[in-house]
Amino acid sequence: MLGFICALGIEVEGIVNRMDNKEATAIAKITYYKGTIFGKEVVCCECGVGKVNAAMSTQIMIDAFHPDVIINSGIAGSLSGDIRIGDIVISDDCVQHDMDGTEMGDPLGQVQFNDELRTYFPADQATADKLAAACQTIDGVSVFRGRIASGDVFIAARDRRRRIADHFNAIACEMEGAAVAVVCYRNDIPFAILRSISDDFDDNEYMDFMQFRTVAAKRSIKAIGEFIKTV
């Protein structure tokens, strides 16, 4: 089974509209939609914005539906002048840019588990490769691979984006992906992040994001459809 965790309802709607044999199940006030697309079993949900929502939705999906792989899809802001609105980024790995224990001597982004310390969470490379190949079938889309940085803050100003890009060598920022990654990593579930760029590296206002997110989300949905065909 393929699992898809999305932050926005527009993304989930695009996946659900392609489903056959749809079933809806509500757990912890999150609606999970299960069905088939191109004959493949799929489950998806709208997690809401932010890392806590994303982590909760991911753990519930794993416990209740047992997906073989989880994709966090959606939109993101560019951290590079080369990556423009409508382009797609695929995770090689990800990091929580706002995880800050530096006053205790920890590296920025480092997560303390009960049994290990980790800063970067690697995506499943086979899954990332298939996502990238699927995206290449979309006309007019440039596809980039690299590190995605997540945090519970909407990053608009160019100087703040530059700091994240420089410190973590990241190519895009968003608000959920690394939380999905942490939960998948601890549950030994392969994962990858697919994000369509909704706002570029220049100074951005929230209204710019609102204007372009529909276009960007549609590209993410199209890429997901192409990916499902290949697995």
C-alpha cells in the first residue's frame, strides 16, 4: 500500500478524485481515504500545517493502515535562485531547521532520541528515484534533488531563507516533511518527500504563496499520479 501525507486539502482532493473503491475513516479527527489508483492500494490524508500535525497523522497511518512506503507531498519555498515557482524538488534527505539545542552544545537541527542522536533523515533512494522519474514526464517542469528543511514557521524573507540554505545546504523549506521523516525512520518505513515550489527565493509575501499554491499543488498531484503508475 502507498501512503500519502499532505498538508493541504487541495492536495488530498486531487488524490481522492482519482481513487476507485473509496473508503473514509476518521481517527483523531483526521480523515483517511483508502482506495485504488491504477489498481494500486492507496491511503491518503490531510494532516494540516506543521510538524506536530504531520507526525501525528503519520503515526496513525502506519498503525492503522500499514503502508509499505509513505510520500509526503505538497508545496514548498525555494532556497535557491535556480529553483523557481512550479519546479519540483525531491528529497535526498531532510532536517528540522528549527530544532535548536545549541545552548546545550548540540548542533542546530539535531534530534535527541532515547537511543541515538540524528540530524539528517535519509529518504528511501529507490522511492526518490521513482518520484524523480515520474516528474520528468511532466512538460515544462524542472526537477531538483537535495535536502529539504522543515520547521514550524513560514519563511518569507530572503535573508532567513539564505541562512537555512547556507547552514544546512538545503534547497527547499516547508513545514511538515521532516516530521513525517522522523516518524517513518523510527518505524522503519521507507519515505520520500515530493514538493512543488509555490514561492521562489526572492522576498515573498503570504499572499504570493496563496496565489501560487494552487498551481504548485496541481503539479504535485500530477506527479503523484505518474509515480503510482510505476510502482
